[in-house]
Amino acid sequence: MPELPEVETTRRGIAPHVEGREIVEVIVRQGRLRVPVPDDFVDRLVGSRIGPLARRAKYLLIPLRPAETDTPGGRREDAGAAGVEVPSSGTLLWHLGMSGSLRIARLGELPKKHDHIDLVFDDGGLLRYHDPRRFGFVDWLAGGVEQDPRLARLGPEPLSDPFDGERLYRLSRGRRMAVKPFLMDNEVVVGVGNIYAAEALFLAGIDPRRAAGRISLERYERLAAAVREVLAAAITQGGTTLRDFVSGTGEPGYFKQRLNVYGRHGQACRRCGGELRLVTLGQRASVFCIECQH
DNA sequence: ATTTGACCCTGCATGC
DNA sequence: TGCATGCAGGGTCAAA
């Protein structure tokens, strides 16, 4: 489900409902995700207050600090006596995998199948994680987020300045792999998954099977512009809902209507009318127009 | 060093 | 109707 636009849509949707809230209860119904939910997850979170949400690649970052302390490193007076752990500052690293979604619900709304985790807030709202395939995960980071090995090696954000055609050109020299899996490599650029890689290559007129190392700088500049264009448009549309993606407030995304190639093999190219072809690249379905993409 | 394949898991569409 | 098969938005790891 979620590529960058869907994670960004989720972040924007849930932020107004979670930022500044205190977590008063955490319910883990199914902790066996791709990374198992840590044993001390509940203890660490209860009593924390949520700071401004961020996103890095397809990761949602949720900063937490102790709700009752005003000074960094301070201690709650009665904590020791009561034997209650005082939560410490940290960040939740949340990945939605293939089928995960986060949405806002109210206390009393019954969980459905595959609603694995609830964070319950002091205002009666809650953040509910749903993930049928359980390829997603949530982890708690104590230290610097950028030092985490999962984030340390990531390439630039596609909507940031360091991502451009020159970078694609430079990193692709000598690479024989097809350009589509190259574009989906998170060390090259983050957040470009199977849907938007196919769409960007169509917009740029590049055959997804072409060797990455045999594409000119000029064409990579077109590709970088196409990546930015398609991701920005998808964010504006609230992401792409293929099956069950919903924003943080339960709305589907409307970008599906704008897809030119993804999921349309056998249908007519919107530009030339030819039949769209399906090939497999890097074990991922790849649809393209043999007339419009070279 | 680069690239490929298996794997994590459930649900759905398809074909027999 | 049931059953087997293949495929799905992602990422990691081992092996070639």
C-alpha cells in the first residue's frame, strides 16, 4: 500500500489529532509484526506526550517525551515510590509495510480484524494500526534517529534539492541493472515504490528495462523531474488507494484515477492508444508502453 | 561489488 | 462449492 505519498498523507491526516496528546493507554493485540513489538513498548509509551510528526522515506517518526516533566531529564516526584517507570524521551519509528495503515478512532470503537495496536490519548481519541500482512513494524528509538541503521544509509528525499538528474546519472554509471529497480533502490532515492517508479518512467518516456548505466544525463534530468511531479501530484490527491489504503482520517486516496500505467497492462496507453505491456523487473510487475518509452 | 532470489504474512482474483 | 495457484503498495538478508 504505502509509498511516500501515502505515508505523507497519513502523517498530515493524523498529525492534528495526535500532536500534543498524552498517551494514557497502549493496547497491543498482535505484537508479531515484521519486527516484533518490543517487550517494554507499553511501559515506555504510557505517560508520554507526542511532539511534531515527521517522515523520512516511508518511515513515520513520532517523537515522544515524558508528559509530566517540564525540565529535560527531570523525574516525576512519586514515580520511584510508586514503582512506576518514568517514560524517557525517544522516537517511534513506524513503517506501514505493504498493507499497513494508521487512522484516528474514538474510544469505544470496536477493533476490526488485523487492528493490531492502539495508542489511546488523554482526549478519548486513539491511533489505530491496521496491517493484514504484518509486513510493517513499529520500534522505539532512544538515541538519534539518523543514527539508526535503518535510516543511516538512506538516499535523499525525492522532493529535496539533493535529488536531481545529476545524482541519478552519477550513481548509475557502470550499473547494468534495469533503470526501474535502480530508481527503487533506497540508497539512490527514497520513497519511490513500484507504483510511482512505473508512473515516473512513463512520464519521462524511458523504457523501464533499459540498463541504468546506459541512460544520458539529459534523460535522467527528465526522470528526476517526473519523479517529483508524480509524487507531488499524488500527495495532493491524498495518495493512491488500490485496495484499502485510507488516510489518517479514513479517506481513500484519489490518485488511482490518474495512473497511466501501473495496474493497466493489456489496456490502452492514454497517450498513443497502444496496448500496455507487462514485464517483471527485480521480481516486481512493471507495466509500460513500448511505443512511448525507449 | 553488484545483482538475484527467498522470505516475512494474509487476502483476493482466477482457473480448474 | 471447494481447492490450488499466483500475485499484491516493502525491505532485509544470504548467496551467486
